[in-house]
Amino acid sequence: MNHHEPGQQEPGTRETKPESFMRAMGHLRGLYGPANRRIATEPERHGHNPEDLKEARELDGIDIETDSEGHRYGVRRPSGA
């Protein structure tokens, strides 16, 4: 005799691997929140972190130079430019 709702497991039955995985992902989503994008190439949906904006401003002030041997290096732009 089954005293549980349809689709509910009997106590003590083992979870299948997909059920275990989905339960773990549910816990992680509760801990970290939902994913910010579904595909890695998709742009992020949330606003940028202030540290990301600071880093982008710093990188905007650097020019990439290549020497005669093909080595690349960054050179800061003069602050007046």
C-alpha cells in the first residue's frame, strides 16, 4: 500500500543520478541565485561590478605596442590625451 502522493518516492528509496544532480543544482541556485545567462557567448544580463568598470577604464588608457621581434607590451597613454 502506498501512502504517498503520486510521483513521490517511498522513504528510504535511492535517488537516481539525474534526481541527485537536480537536487544539488537546486541547492546551489538557492545559495548563489539563478544563472545570469544560458549560453556562455550571451552577454551578461546584470549590471557590471564596480571593479569591472574600474578595470575597463584602466585598460582603456593603455595602448598595445609590438616590437620588431613580435613581442607585445602595453604602454600607458599620456594623461592629457
